[in-house]
Amino acid sequence: MTDHFATITAAFASAILSQNLRPIRLRWGPQEQRFEQSLLLQRVDIQETLLEGMQVQLTCVSTDPDLPLHTLLGQPLGVEMVTDRGRLHHTNGLITDACAGHADGALRVYQLTMRDALSIMEGRVNTRIFRRLSVPSILEILLSEWRQRSSTLAAAFKFDLDGLDDTRYPAREISHQFNESDAHFIRRLCRREGIAWYVASGQQADETAIATHADIPIHTLVFCDQPALLPRAAAGTVRYHRDGATEERDAISAWSRQRSLVPGSVWRRSWDYKAVRAEEASSHSIVDQGDAGYKLANILRDGLIEAPHAADSQNDHLRLADTRMLAHEARSESFDASGTVRDLAVGHWFLLDGHPDMRGQKPAQREFLVTSLQQQAENNFPTVLQDAIRRLAPASPWKNLAHSAADLRYRNQLTCRRRTAPLAPHYDPRLHLPPVHPITALVVGPSKEEVYCDELGRIKVQLQGLHPEDHAHAQGAGASGHEQDSAFVRVSSAWAGAGYGHDAVPRVGMEVLIDFLGGDPDKMFVAGVLHNGINLPARFSHSGSLPGNRFLSGIKTKEIGGARYNQLRLDDSPGQISTQLASEHQHSQLNLGYLTEPRHGGRGEDRGEGLEARTDGHGVMRAAKGVMITAQSQDRGRGRMLERAALLETLDNLQELAQRLSHDAARHHAEATDVAQLERIRAQLRAWDAGDVANGAVRAETPMVAVDAPAGVSITSQDTMVLGAAQHIDLVSRANTQLSAGRRLLMRAGEMLSAFAAKHMKLISGKGSIKIQAHEEHIDLSAARRILLEASEEIILQAPKISIRSRETTEVAGGGSFSRWNASAIEHGTSGEWRQQAAMHHVLGPANCPPPDIPPPPTYEELQQSSSLMVRLRSHARDGRLLAHQPYTLFKQGEQIAVGVTDAAGQLRIKDHQPGDDSYSVRLSNGYHFDLPVQEELGDLDHQLAASGYRSAETDSESRLRHAGA
């Protein structure tokens, strides 16, 4: 056993010494001295794929059974493979896994896994924001940060963006890496934009790296969007030769072609909320899929409705649709091959020569791009060492080692496509977008701005939890707490119309809930606003808090730059519901329902029930079509808004009363009341809400104010009250209208003051004097019966001329003495002394004073011209007392046609008399009744006497004649 161990150890030492001469070897860079004497490479399995990356499995042996595995992790490592031309083919990467396998006392098997930097960055999960950057710019920032933050990557990794046409890629307003690895984010961006990538080995890093780590194995992440820019493989022209034949050069021994049916068109739609339309982009395949394939592909449409504003412009949208189509076309044809060519590489093209199917084809038709390459290779060790390794294989859990072929030295399998085929990777947002979920953010804006938005009401937000160092490249934009942290973000609303809706722009500092349209992290929108430990729920009226005031709900705002509020508060407290619309400016409020003081802990002092509108400022109720104030009940708010039956009924009664009193006043020459305006107001109120204007209804736009109360109206002022109208003021009451003044009652009329009482009128001064004056005209006092002048001290009649006249008797009496004057005599009487004093006395013959003048009646011609009749009323015929100033009612054929008062001569005029109207009658207010028959021509003497008022006894015309004294 000791000899066996010694033999194996010696064989291992010999192999180590000759390692640089072996067909596959390891390069450790700065750790060469440390690891090249410890690990001997036995087998390598390499898997490289375009659009994915690289993974290498290395099987090594060592005589050190306790090799520290952690010292291997992160080490740059290169695999060198000697080609058929004696050149070296490099595969470089970084060790990510190290496993210690079975040991037999002499050897231990180790397996190492090597990956590229992009694959390694699957382990770096992050969330960050990129503002106004194109995808190439984002790639440069991310990859540069890797190299800046890791000395290992700085030494062993580089990237190449020279294969990208920057003009094709617009700067996106926002690109959002959302809880995804850097690798996934990069792949997602590249897939969306149509950018291909692969890992190239053997290229040097920057000049600094060359000077410092000249022998460090370097790999490069290469990005490209144009197939023509991809490099040619070191193999150059590769011959096809069947397996088993003897060849001096490496060759491809198996070659097969595949065709796949792909969709015939791509269709994309994306909502453009600014233009308010769905932007459409489409692309159609130009791949020849055969007649039947073409007909089938025509119905295979790759159609997706993408997230809103999926592209920067319509041209960009068309470019992306073309990119999706190119990805389908890229997989419509592929080639699988296998062989022994050791200097092929993914992302490189070669020229295939010697295949019988390609005889006569031009070189351009035989150029193929390697898209996937799987390589397996083994070193050939001495038998004793090789047998020891194979014995350890079944005890190790690695299938590659367990099933390795005894005769394996090198072989590969590759997938190719034509060099001219598109590079565009497949992209499907359903597959490649990261899982998203609602997150929180804070609203941000410029300093000293509480509300910041654009014309669409969009806001800026700062996602919480982002690392400031990730945003240092943009001077902190993304994590600064200012408006540059995001693009403008739309805000969800319960209602959004053209110039109307339910809008409340979230304010700076508010916490909002962010969600994503179409599941795209770049398409953020505000789904809601959240309270937090600083932004507590609304304290309505600055009072109370939750849970005490949990029955209150509504909207409360805050004054910009202040602390005052506007609020709509809904109180659903059991049995005490109420609503308040309030502004703290001038403490203006509209309170409805069960009114209380602001609640604290759910309680508030009662203030009343009903409706209250109050303010410390001015209050105005303005309605262009009218205002109605009523205390009439309306059961539970049912019925018409302008229900006013009680008001109209009262107005009808008042209008009827005013009309009746107007007729009475006119009969008594007290001027008829102008009730036309009252009637107009009544008609307007009746048709206030009439809608049928076409059928003659009064137009409803009648700006009036109506006040109605079943139990009374009280209007008071602690100072002055002005009641006025530009036209009429009508005061009407069915019972009493009472005016009381604590000091003076002054009535002024620009033309006339007329007062009428149907029964009695009193004018009494309790203490002071009563003065009645007519400064330019007469004062007429008349009564149907008597005029009584009475004074406790003295009655003085004073004028330049005083005339006392009576048609019958004038009597002056005082202290028992009297003087009576009439047509027959003058009689003086006294029980005392008669004393006359005069300078002279003259006794002359008879004389008299004529009675009061009576105006002559109108002439017959005047009456005829005006179609009128004139009637003079006396108490009896000829010498009867004139019935002057008597209220009368005139009837024609039993129907009332006029009312009035007889003049000073007892006359009344019948207007508009027509021939054939032969029956009038008059009724006086004292009960007298006169029939007035009308004759078209004079009759005999008896008729004339009868018409003059002379009476006869039992229709005896002779007695009428005797009565007349004829």
C-alpha cells in the first residue's frame, strides 16, 4: 500500500511538472505559484451560449486532502487549450464553486465551477432608478460600477459596447431595476432593445490592468446589435469531415439543419395617454416558410397589448416591433454540429468547407455564427494516475466524471445560425419582466413646494429603501428626496373626465402606494395614498383622533404654507348624523343635520338640529332664477323643490282683498289701488318653475325672492332697516296692518297720499298738535252727513276771507244765545243783553247771498260726442236735496258696470252708452235706489215729469201734474 501511494505521488509530481506541456492547462494569474503545484486539471466541461453566458466545470486532483476551498472562491482562472495549430484557445472566468470529492489516501478529487461576471451578478439583487438614459448608457454605468466596486472584477473583467449603434436607442425618462439581479436587469434591457451579448476570453483589460496584472485571465462581456460586426473565429475556415477519418486538422464531423415554423407577423399596441389613443406597430416576416408554412404562419400573429407608452415615439415603437420579428426570424433556421474544432467561440463566425450539401455555394452562404458551444476535454495522464482518478469517480457525485468515456480527449457540440441571420434576442414581457407588487413611495418636489405636479396632475415620487451610492452617477437623482428622483407619475382617481373629475394631487411628503401598469417596473402609477406615523388620519375641525372619532369621515385639506383647513365632514354617529362643509377662513360653515361642537373622543356638545349657514365674514345667497325661503314642512324632502301651494294660496287671498278694497276706494273717490303689480308677482310665482314655454307659460327665469312661513315672519335689526323697491311696494294683510314707531312715523309721497277706510278712520294725537296744510292747493273736507269740529278750548277760523254757506239754514249758537239764518229770515236770540257796536248803522232793503255754485252740467253735444249720459240725483224732484258726494254702484240690466262717488252737484256720468241700452239703476251707499229708464226721444209731458222725479198717486197723471205745480 505504501508503495502504491508512493507511485501515485510520484506520478502526480511528474504530471505537475509537465503541466505546461499538456493539451489543457490552468492559468491562475497572480496565484499561479500558490495553486499550480496543488491542483492538476484532469477534465473540463465548458458550456457557452449566446445571450446567456458561460459555465465551466473543472475536475482536478490533488495530493493535498485539505485544500482550503474558500481560498479558491473568486479567483480569476483561465483554461488554455492547445489547438490543432499549436495555438492556445482561452476560456476565462471566475471561480464560484469549489467541491472536495472522494479521497483514497493518496489523491483527492476536486471540482471547480467557473462562470463569467454577468452570470455571477445574478447574486446581486437591487432596486434602483435610472433617469433619462439610453440602454447603452445604463450598461456602461452598471458595468463600470462593478469594476469600481470590486478589485477582482476590475482586474479580470471588462466590457465592450463598441458593437452598439447608440443612435438607435432613445433615452428613456425612467428605467427601473425592481427587486431583480443586475444580471436579470441587463438581460431584460438588452432583450427589449434587441441587443445581443456573449462572453469573449483572452482579451486584455485596460492598460492599467496590463501593467499591474499582465497575466491575469481576463474575460470580456461583448454587446452587439449588428451581425456584420461580429469577429471571425480563430479557426477561420473549418472543414467538414465524417467521424472516424484520419485528419491532420480539427474538423466538424456531424452537421444538421433545422427549420421551425415562426409567426408571420408581430403586432403591438400601447396606450398613449397624452394623445389619448392606442399606438400601433406591426412587422411582417420575410422568411420563406414554404407555401403551406406561409399560409399557416399568416394566422400565427404575435400580438400583445403592452404597457402604456411602451416606446419613446412611433418610430421607436416600429423599431421594437421589427426587433420582435427579427427574433422570430432568428430561430426559424438553425444548425447543429459536432466535431473536434478547438478554436471556435460563441459570438464568432467561421466558414464551413467541404460539406456535400453546400457544394457550389458562395462563401457568404457558408458563413455561420456560433450561438452555443459545449466542449469536453481530458488530459492524458500516466496509467497509474489515470486509473486512480477513475477509481475515485464512482465515489464522487459528479456525472461528468462518473460517465466519462475512456477514449475521450476532446469533443464539442455546437449550434449555429447563418452569419446574416438577425441577432435580436427573444423578448416577451410576460416572461422577462420581473414580478412586481405594490410598493410605497414618498411624494417629492422642489424645496418649499408643498404641491408639485404637471398639467396632467402627475407627481414626482421617491421610492423608499434605495441606496444613495447607486445614484451617485446622477448626482443623487433617484434617492435625493427632490423632484429629480422620478419621472412624472400618473395618479389614479375615482373619476377623471375632460375638465372634471375627483382630483386631489398628493402633496410633498405624503406616502403613496405605487403600482405598475402592465406589470412593467418603468410604468409606475399612484394607486393610493397611505397614512403613516407622521401623516396621521384627518382630525376634523382640529379636534379628536382615531379610534375615538371613528364615526367621522370625509375630506380635510390644509392651507398651503399654513395650518388652516377646508373640510367636508360626514358624521355617522348613531342618532346624531350630520354633514359639515367648512372653511376655516372667517370660520365659514354649512352645517346640516344633528349639530354638535367638534367631537373629541366621539363626543360633542349639542348645538341644535337642522341647517345652519354661518360665517364671520359676509354672507350672500344669490340665485339668478330666484330665491325661495319657506318654513313650510315637506315630508322627508319629498315633493317639488319649488313647492309653494301655501304661498300661492295666501297671495291669492291677499290679491282678492286688495282688489276688493281697491273697488271700494275707487267708489269713494279715494283712488283705486294699482293691483297690476301684485297680480304680476302672483303670476310669476305661479309659473316660477314652468317648463312649457312653448305653450304660453311664463318663462321660468324670473329672478324673484319669495319668503313664506305658516306661523309668522320676524325681521329685526338692532340698527336701521331699509325696505324699498324701484317700482311698487304692496303691503296687504287680511286682518290688521299695524305700524308703530317709538318716536316719529314719517310718510312721504312724491305725488299723492291717499288713505281709505271702508268703515272708520281716526287720526288722533295723544299729546301734540295735528297740522293739516295744503301749501299750493285747497283742503276739501266733506261728509255725507255731518262734519263735527270740537275743541276743549277754542276753534279759530282764520283766513283773509271766510265764507260760511248753506243751502238751507246756518245756525251759530253760543252760551244759549243763537243766530239762525235761512231763506225766509234771520233770527237772533239771547237771554241776555244784545249789544252791537259800529261806527254807523244802516238799514236797507231786502238782499240775499246766493247758495254755493254748482258747476253746469255738460252740454248735450258734449255728451253725444262721448256717448255718455249725465244723471243728477236729488232726494226728491226739482227742489230736493242734491245727493252730492254719495258713493254709488251703477247697474245696467241688472249687472254691475261701475262704482264711484257723485260730484258736488249730485251728478254721475254713464259712459259708453249705446242705443238700445234702456235700463240702468243706481244704488247709493245709504240704501237709496234709483231706476233710470232711458228714452231715445222725449215723450209726452207726463213722461218728462216722471223722468224729472215727480211722483203720481196710483199712476194718476193728473196728480203728477198737480205735484209739479203746473
